[in-house]
Amino acid sequence: MIWTRKVLTPSLIVIVGFLTVCPVAMLLLGSFSEGLGAFGTFTLDKYIKSYTDPALIEIIVNTIVFIIGSALVATALALFMAYLNTRTNIPFKVLFEIISIVPMMIPHILFAVSWAILLNPSNGLINLLLKQILNLQNSPFNIYSLPGMILVEGLLDLPVSYLIIAPAMSSFDVSLEESSKVCGSSNLRTLFKITLPVLRPAILASITLVAIRSLESFAVPSALGMPGRIYLLSTHIYRIIATGFAADYGMAAAVGMSALVASITLIILYRHLTSESDKYVTISSRGYRPALIDLHGAKVPLFTIVAFLSFILIVLPVLVLLYTSFIPYSMVPSLKAFGMMSWKHWLAVLKDPISLLSLKNSLFLGIAGATLGVLLTLFVSYTIVKLRTTASGILESLSFLSFSFPGIVIGVGFMWFFVRTPLYATIGSLLIGYIATYLPYGIRPLTSAFVQIHRDLEESSRVCGGGMLYTLRRIIVPLLIPGIVSAWILMATMFVRELSVSVVLSRPGNEVLAVQILRFAEDGLLGKLSALGILMIVVSTTLVVLASAAGAKLTKLQKEG
Amino acid sequence: MEIRIKDLNKNYFSEGKTITALSNVNLTMPANKIFTLLGPSGCGKTTLLRCIVGLEIPDSGEIDIGDEIVWSKDRGILVPPERRGLSMVFQTYAIWPHMNVFDNVAYPLQVRNEPKEEIREKVEKTLRFVQLEGFENRPATKLSGGQQQRVALARALAPEPKVILFDEPLSNLDAKLREETRKELRSFLTNLKITAVYVTHDRIEALSLSDTIAVMKTGRIMEIGTPKEIYFGSGQQFVIDFVGRTNLIEGKVVNIENDGPLISTAMGIIACQTKIAPPVGSIVMVSIRPEFIKLVERDCEKKRNLFQGRVESLVFIGEAYEGEIKVGETRLITKIPATSHIKEGDEINLCIDPDSCTVLLR
């Protein structure tokens, strides 16, 4: 106990405090400074310069439309899917499990790019196809537009929204609905008059969370917005630091402050809503499943919609990338196209030193970053759940707030810090930036793992004659392994595909996969991009499979004692 | 094995306040009997149990189990829980969710490094004993509440301990199952010749299961006795009130007769047959349990304690009526046989046997 009080908690507060407070403090400091090299005297110049920019109004309007739009798209789709899955007799329910997990493994930048390949106005595959078939002069679709971006971001955030709405929907006390039906309401009327209003907190929570994620989002705004000259806050910051002759980190910090304030406001709103929803949604403990609503004739059309959604969420991006990696230039699949397929792009990528370096770096960051991150979050979660001191409250709030920090803003904040240290432009700077930004993703699964280990489970082992170490080995560690494995997988896959922190912190010498893919996209090298993208998917899938296998093996070993 | 507890004290500190969990507890729990700690929540019964098992360290005192001192402040002895050789059934059952039924039950044997074959035999035997044979490979968390409770019991019994401790083991079961399990537990424990310490706040559980009951309140032992002694013979208002329903009537001692005091109350003079002899003129409480207030036609058998009253309310509760009878201004709760023909508003005669009247000194 003395060890935990004197050493563990203070050092955790120092580490987590540094990771979360440092970038924010540096960002604030930087926004009032003259330049990245030297802070200089206190100045409001950067604020004046960035907030008097006439283009900023349009950027803010775009951002608001984008985040609200994608929040509504994702939540509406999630509601539709969750209702079908939990409340109706739609077939192949396993599909819903897949939809809620698998898309998280496809890097956002690749998903966005694959839509650009399909629907860009100059040579998008679907546009080309429609022009051929319908003899059109112009492309019917343009993904480089706000509606296009909203649609793609909405699809990307569908799993997140689904994971909030589906549990609320299935823990819903059905007697609320049954009494409405007894009063003579139809299914549809009950849905709109009872079900949706009672689910309101969950729906609002989902809208807020998706809004936070799309505010943070960099992949879609950069891959789909920038080609169409539609800038959002995140891409605006990127434009300030990465394009043009003079990167202005002070201005980036000044703009970043408003993104930060917006996201912190949203996360506080989100916490408020989720604590509300705990009170609101009545969880029935009667443990019987409600009678499923028979869809009759609507079964087939509704299922077709779900199947189509899963197809475009999971299969299509991979197929598009695979196809594009083999063809010399964009063309509609045809005999001719298949005849021209070659390994050209693959060979080019495998010979490209920067692509190889980025592959190596991302793999290292995935493995080392996730391992360090899990180690840190293991102690943080232990402190939060088991020690329950004032310090654990601080840790929880810190990690919770940092959940909302947009990656690119954190990147700019860290930039102000790293430039003063030898870490600048090293892989170490990325490692620290990643762990700082994604700490909450590790804390979530691990705190719930610790919560699961009730004090009685440890104590009964001791009464049975198991000493401290024996109890640790046979009870505590095995119960933690699933949490550790899922935290590791979550962090590793996030790190392998990380884009928004990396676009700021990645310099020549510490390139990473997602940034390299963005470069290919900017240069229009779709073939190379697709080949590298497939490699990226292979890397993260391999990590997931290996980690799950290791977890299963460990659990088995522990059980056999 | 006998458990002796000497001068045990335990305080908690929380938000600057000191909470007394155990205050000068002295107890001897006889070998091979069922000993129950009964009391309301927060009375220290669970703390006492956790001190015996070693999960909680007292501030001062001594605990002996059999011939061994497992805790002594003065001699500086502290045997950790894993070396006390006890078994315990937790309120939450504490079934390990990552293990199946077999592994849960085998755990205490595996800890002792017993040979695999022996473990298998013992687990099989224990599971048969708690009527869970064939459940070995089930994941333990997939069982029903009653079955989980048996797994917890089997795990506690498997190492054949001399002492087994129960921390409100039935409180998570539904009413019917609780009753069945209580009876089973009673027969298990009697057959096994084992010292059992049982913690509960449920008076029926305590009365029906125990050989000895210790009633606790705010960290103190209030009274120790057999279930009957506690129910009928207690001289303390708290104990009487806690172990069953009762009517408490205030009165003044007006005379002492051969077999006990006469007490003047608002409903008249009550004659009590008791060894307690309060001085004449002192104010006392008379406790009368509802089941001992009898309706009579004319007079009492013993010609004592006859009262006239009016039936205020009558509620049918299945096995009997629960009646409220007004004698003067005093309201008495009674149990009236279900076959009785009285109605609300009836004027009736009632009779209270003097030896069912307990006198409580103030």
C-alpha cells in the first residue's frame, strides 16, 4: 500500500499529466508566441492573423455542416441497424456483429481513398462506368464535395454509433412498448412515440460522440475535401503548417485552440448525456427476450439493404484497392483491364525506400507503442478502479478529457515541445504523441477488466489457501488477459494506421504508413497507394490475429495452472 | 475445532470519523456446531467473520482456532488467510468466471499440490454431495443462482476443512430457493461434523439453522444463546425486537408476587411470571409476542391476565389472521387462527399467559 501511495500514483500522475497537459499547454503557449524556433515576446498577432482571415468563416461553416451531417448519417444508420438486429426477425444476425467490429480494422484513410477511386469526378470507376453506359458528358457523382465527405465519414463512424445504440436498444424495457401496444398503438406508432423518445439519451450520446470523431477526423477531410478545395478546421491547420513556403505553427496553434475548445465542450456534453442515459433507459432484469417483430414481406428488401451496407463497408474498399493495385491506370473492370494487370505497382512500392521505411516505422510503432501503452494503461486503470483515491479521480478526468483532443491539434502542441528536444523528427516523438492521443482507448477495456475482478474473487482464492503470488497467477492475470489483449489490439491497429498526429510530427526520416499513403494520394499515385494500403491492412490484420492467438494461448496455459 | 475470540476491537477511519466495527468482542464458538452471528447491517458481524478468516486485521485482541493462535496483538502473531486452513462461502459466491465447475472446486486442492487422481476423486465426491454431479465441465458462470451457490459450497467443502464460514450465503437467492437451501445446508452441516460460523441478518435463517446465536449491534455482542433462549428468554428490547415481532407495553411495577411482578399498564394490570425481580415502583417494559395472545370465550385457564378488547382490523395472511386489537387505548398485534369466526368491530376476550410476558428493565 505504501508503495502504491508513495511511488505508483504520483509517477502515474506525472506521466499521464505530461502526456495530456503538455501538448495543450504548449499549444496555448505557442498560440501567443512569435515563432516555432523561439517563443519571443507575448503576442496576439497569430490570433489576429488567423481569426481575421476571411476564409475562416467558410471553413467553420463547412466544419459544422460536416460534423452534424456525419453524426446524423451515422446515428440514423446505426438506429436502423440496431433496431433490425435486436427487435426483428431479420436473418443472418451474425452480419451485424461483423459490421460493428470489422470496419474498425480498415484504416480510415484507405476507406476514404477507395471512395475517391470509385467516385472522383475525373476518373472515378463508377463515374466512368455510368458515363459509358448512359453516354453522359459529365460525371454524375462528385465525392470531392461536402455531401460526399459526410456520407463517407458517416459510414466510417457507423460502428461507433452502433456500439452505443445497440446495447441501449437491447436493454430497453419492453413492457414500455407492450403497454403502448395494449393501448392500441401500431408497431410503427409505438416506435416513434415510445421507443425512440425513451432511447433519446443514447441517440444524443451517439450524435455527440460521432461529432467529436468527425471534428477530429483528418482522413476524410484530407483525402476527399482537399482535392475539391473544401477545407475544414483540421485540414485548414494542416494547410497552414504543411503547404506553402512558410509553415506557421503559431497560427496553427491559434486555430487549433478553437478546435480544442469545441471538442472539450462536446466531450463534456457527451459525459453529461451518458450519465443521464444511465438514469433514463430502464434496464429490465427479467431476463426474457421480447417477441421479435415479424417483418413478413419487408424481410428480403431490408436484409438487402443491410447486406449492401456491409458490402460497401467491408468488402468494397478492399476490393477496390486490390483491383487498383494491379491495373496501370484507372479503368472500369473489363477483359482489357484484367489483361493489363501486373505487379508493377507492388514492385515499385517494395523498391521504394520511403515506403519500406514507413512500413518498418509503423510496424515498430504498432508493436512497441501498443506494448508501452498497455503497460501504462494497466497501471492507470488499476489506480482508477482499485485504489479509488483523489489521485485516481484526477487520472480518470485527465484520460477522459484527452479522449476528445483532435490528433492534429495535439500534434501541433507536441511540435512546439519536441522542437526544443532531441526527440524532434525521431520515431520517439511519434511514439509519445501516439500514446498521449490514444491513451483513453487502452484505459477503457482495462478499467472494465479490473472492474470485473471483484474483491471476493481474490479473497476467496486466499481463503482457499492460495498465497499472493499464486492468486495473482491463477486468478488476477487470467481474468485480465482478455482486457489486455483487446487494449493491445485496439492500440496497435490505431497506431499502424495513425494519420492525424503523424501528419504534423512525421518528418523526413520518421515517415509512417498513413502519411506515405496521403502523399501518394496527393500525387495521384493510386496504384502505389493501393499496394501500400493492402500491405497496411495485412500488417494490422496480422497483428490482430497474432495478439488474439497469444491471448488464447496464455489463457489456456493459466487455466491449466 | 473450537474458535475463541478474546477482547477483539476494530475501528475504521473514514473521512476523519472513527467507526467502531467491533468493540470488546469475547466469544467461544463450540466445535462441530453451527454458530450464527445475527444482526442488522453495519453491526460488525461480517467484520468479525473476516477477522476470523484473516481478510481483516483487528486492532487488538486474540483469535484462536483449535489449538492455534491465528492472531494476537500482544504476541505479534498474524497467520495469513491462506495458512489458516479455513473455508468460506462468500455472499457473492466468488465463483471464478474463467474456470469451469471442476476447476473452481478443485482449486483449494490444487493449491495443496495434491495428486491429480486424488483431486479428481475428491471433486467428484463433493459434487455428488451437493447434487451437482455431471456439471464438471460447465462454465461456472452459466449456472443458475442456486447452482452457483452449491459450487461455492462444494469449493468450501472439497478440502474437508474443520471450520467453514458463511457470509450471508443465501441472500442472493429467491425466497423459495432460500428456504430449500437453508434446510439442505442444515442437514449437510449436521452430517459433516464441522464447525460452521454463519453470518446473516435474517432472523428466520438464524433461528432455524443455528445451534447457537450471537446477536450483535454496533460492534457489540448483545446476547448469546440457543435459538429458543434468544427468542423467548431475552431480557433486552433490541434482541426481542430483532428476532421477532412483539408488543411492547410500558408499565410500573406495583407488587411482587411469588411467581413474578404485577405491572400496571395503560391496558390494565399484567401479571408476569419471571425470575427477574424489578423493585416495586420501577418503570419497565412488558414484551408479548403476537402468537401468545389468545382469544377466549370466557376466562383464562390460569385465571390471570384476562382483557376485553375490540377488533380494530383483521388481515388474512394465509396461515392465520393478523389482528389489531384495541384494549383501552393500547393496540396489540395478535395472530388469530384462520378458522376463527370473529369480524372487525367484535368485542372479544383475550388472555395472555403470564409466562409469555417478558419483563424488560429500563
